Amino acid sequence: MAEPTRPRLAVWKFASCDGCQLSLLDCEDELLAVDEALDIAYFPEASSAMVEGPYTLSLVEGSITTAHDVARIREVRAQSRHLVTIGACATAGGIQALRNFADVDDFVAAVYASPDYIATLATSTPISAHVAVDFELQGCPINKVQLLEVLSAFLAGRRPAIAAHSVCIECKRRGNVCVMVQGTPCLGPVTHAGCGALCPAYRRGCYGCYGPMETPRTAALAREWQALGVAPREIRHAFRSFNAGAEAFREESEAHDDQAT
Amino acid sequence: MTTKRLSVDYLARVEGEGALDLEIEGDRVAAARLRIFEPPRLFEALLRGRGYVETPDIVARICGICPIAYQMSAAHALEDAFGIRVEGQLRALRRLIYCGEWIESHALHVVMLHAPDFLGYPDAMRMAADHRDIVRQGLEVKKVGNEVLRVLGGREIHPVNVRVGGFYRLPTRRELAGLADRLERAHELAVGLVRLVATLPFPDVERDYELVALRHPDEYPFNEGRLVSSRGIDIDIADFDTTFAERQVPHSTALHSHVRERGAYLVGPLARYGLNFDRLPAEVQALAREAGLGPRCLNPYRSIVVRALEVVFACQEALRIIAAYEPPEAAAVEVVPRAGEGIGCTEAPRGICWHRYETAADGTIRTARIVPPTSQNQPSIEADIAAVAGSVLDQPDEVIRDRCARSIRNHDPCISCSAHALRLRVRRR
């Protein structure tokens, strides 16, 4: 076997739920083939054999919330030819970025009796706020088929073919009846595709877990929500969840703050 | 006196970031600390002020491996606060989706994270080179668990179909019938896995755990029951705080739990099995005996057999629920929020997951408290490490490290959950 020529894969974790790296282990039918095509050199969740870098491709899950992790992500970048972020935490800061809109000391004190022991930053930030990122795969969690496409693309030296359009297109393809026209508020029109329009297929509105699509018209959608009778607080929360730190969603959520007009 | 510190800086094959520190003074273990440096994500704080409708979706993100556990405990707690009961077929569907999570999570641990320890491999991929069938069978079982989650929940990780009051969309009989064929196959494979893992080489160890699990009048527990222990605790889930206490320790971002009067306790498959053996179907009991287990198992290494048995049970239970399925009239019972306090406790794959919420009149979350399984197990895991390290102190550091890391993996810790990565540092003095 051409052992030394196989590209070396590393999988890193920062503040996260482990779900996006689990997507790789959830490729039950493809995992052994992936292992043959790639040298899985560093993937502590799956293997105690941890091979030192450099790595051809690093997949990074999670957001940056500690000073230690600020330094660690720089080391990861230095050891990686390509760096791809996987999921909403790594790409937009994740649900833990809700602290960015609050007083972090107040947050820590709400959870821990001795907040002094807890070393955490005031913000949860995406990987791209700290180092250069070669590709961002959105989703909370990511879609494992898209993850395989990303791996294939980097193996072949091409850009991943990941559509940047909205969930609406997937909804039409799936033949869903639009939930908005039935009066259910939905973030689908501004949300990046990738989930397969899951929530509308399960008779609920999209809650935006794939983050903003390319050039989302968030203000226009917020007006539609208002017309459906949704209160400003609910609109704020809708944009301020798993991708609260993504610029387009952050700005729209701030437009519906209590003090905003 | 010689002092020595040994450490495992990043524990492998566990979910999340932790390390292990061991301090050895002469010929005794002075301290064993499971050091959890998983960055805290502060869920209890970020939930304040959020709506009850979005709470099951938010708490799912505590753990990508057991999101259903968080969704279920939250849904039950909020229903408790609002004075709602979810019964009949909707209750059965909740058990069904939970079966999917147990199958997926346990199969992952049995084959991919735990078995390599017994067979001497760093991971399942390398193990597959010599034991391809085991890995393939394990992955196939895992896949069926994920299919249950996908049909009922929309997707495997962070399913979208669970809500306070029930579900957003009901599965059709046809969708469930398709699952039944797959579950029959998974059941057969899981029985084979039990027989196979029962032959692994197990260290002859028994630990003196106080086992804690839910206990239901007729069922092997998923969503409901009283909290019981092997030392006589038998309380309503609402009385958790009178019997158990959480404590913060400097070396962990996960709070430690104790039985107030005594100390460490254990939750998870060994506890569930040991306290509910009589609630398992006769065939599963017979399979357990065939695999060399009595009605209680206190050998943490043999937890791999108990997990495989629980997969067999979950496949059977899922098939029973599907056979009896009659689509109910509505996907959810009517939810009218009110100001109140509610408590939920369900059996995550790794043990009890306890939630408490206070709500405002419109259902807004005023306060949240979440006690995940792994944080409850930390003191027992540390006691296991101290004991195993004490028995191999004359061995090279690499052996000590390996045995300690194995002791931790016996409990399938989910550190992402508990802190809402493991390093082993050994210090000899």
C-alpha cells in the first residue's frame, strides 16, 4: 500500500457538542473506505493513536471560548495545509455565542458556585476570527453527505460543490407545501441549504440551524414575520440561536432588540 | 519519599476534552483526578429568557451523541411545569425514539470506542483490518439506531421533531413498518454482539458502586420512574436535591455529584441493569445469563456486555412499539403554558439526565438546571482510577496510563455533556 502518500486527516475539537465530528463516525457505510483513502492521523474521539503533524487536511469543530484555545487554533493552522471548519460553532460561534449578547460574568455565576475557577472568554467566536480558513461547512449539525463531498473535493484538489442557496429551494424540490403560506413563521427563505428542508417536511418552520445563505434578505423576512403577528422578541430569538454570531443573523437580531425602534 | 506525577494529556475515545492526573507517593496513589477542561458553554445561563418552544432544540446541542436524552428530559420537565401528561401512543413514540438513541450510542461505544481496548487496537478502523466482521456488524446496528432517529426525528444528530407535548409530525404506519424489517436484522446482529463481547478477556474486578437509576412499575426505564439506588434510595425525581448534591471542584468544569449521606454513586448501563434486571424480557434475561452475567454486574469492564444487552432490549422494545402502533389523532397534546416549576428525569444512554426549569406565565424560562450523567459519575470514575492505578504501581508508566484510560472508557464518559477532553498526568512523590 502507498502508506506515506495518503493524505493525512486531523479532526480537532473546540467548544462544541461533538455532533459534527460524530457525523464522520455516522458514515457507517463509508467510514472504512474513508479510512482507506485517508490516513486518519489525529482523531482523538475515535482513536488513541495520535500522530503528530503536519496534516494535509484539518477538520475543526467548535468555537473559541478560552485563551488557551486562541493559542491552540493557531498551532492547528500552522500544522495544516488545508483547514476546514465543520458546523455552526466553528463557523459562527454556536449557541454558546449567546454570551456575546450578555455579561459573561453573570452567565458563569448562574452556572458555577465558584466562578473564579472558570477560565473563559467574554465571547464565543468562530475559527475564522482567529486564523485563515479554507472552507466553511455550515450546519448544526453538518450534513454527513456534504462532509463526504468536502473530503472528496480536498482529495481531488477542487472546491467542494456545496450549494449556497436557501432552504426554500430544497423545500420546492422535496415537494413540501410552504409552511409560511399556512401561517407558520419560517427562516427557510434566508437559511443556507443543506439539511434537505427538514423542518418544513416535519410540519414546522425552519429555525435556521444552517445559518445564513449567501446574501440573505433578513429584513424582508422579518417584515413577513411581523405580518404574521410574531412579536419582536420572538424575531430576535429566531435570528439569535445556533448561528447568533453569523453577521447577517446577528444584525437582524439586533434590529429587534427591546431598545431598538 | 519519591514523588511522581503521571498524566494522560488528552483522553482518546471519549466524547469531549479531558485529562487525567495521578499523584503517586511512594507505593500509594495520593490523588486521582479526572480533569475536565472542556470549555463551559453555559447552557443554564443562556436558556434564561428563552421560550419553552425552543428549549428542546437548544438543550439538544449540549450533546451530539445523546440529543434525545436532553430533549426528553426538557420536554417532560416543561410538561410537569404546565401540568400536562403525554400518554398512550405519543408516550410510546417517545420510548421508540429513545430506543434509537440507545442503539446508536451504545453500538458506537461497544464497537468503536470500547472493544479496541480489549483486543489491543488504538481504534476500530485498525481493528477492522483483523476483525472486519465485528466492525461491520457493529456499524450496521448503529446505522439502524440512526434510522429510527431519522424516521421519527428527521435526522440522527439534533432531531427536529421533538416538542413539548409530543411531536411536530407523526410517523405513518408504513414508515414504521420499514423500520421494523431493519430492526429485526439489528436485533439478530446485536444478539451476536452480546455473545461475542462476552468472550473478551475481562480483568477480574468488582467495584463497590452505589447504583442509581430510574425504576418504573412495569418497564425497563426510559422516560419515567422513581429514583432508586442499591443502598435503599427510593424517591420521587422531584426530591433529587434532598438526597443528592452537586459540588464544584477546581479541576473540572463539570460539577461533581454525591449522595449527601455517603458520597460517590454510579449511573448508566450497570446501574440500570442492576436495579431493573427483573424488568427485562425473559429472553434478554436468558441471554444475559448465557453471557455470564448475574442480575447485577459490578465489573466496570463488563459494561460492554451490558451495553450490548441493552441494544438487544432496545431493538425488541422498538419492535413491540411498532407492532402496537396506531397513529393517534394529534401529533401533540395541547400545551397551555403557565408560571411554575417542573422536573424531568430520563435515562440517557449514559444514565439519568435530570432537568429542572422555572417558567413565567407565558412559558419563558426563568431558571434552568441540568444534571447530566457523566458529571454524576466523575467521583466514581476517579475512585476506579485510584484503585486500578494502585494495583499496577510497580509497572511502567505506559501501563499505568493505559489501565487508567481504560478505566475511564469503561464508563463511556461524555465530557461534552458533563461540562456542558481528558489528559492523564501522573505525579509520583
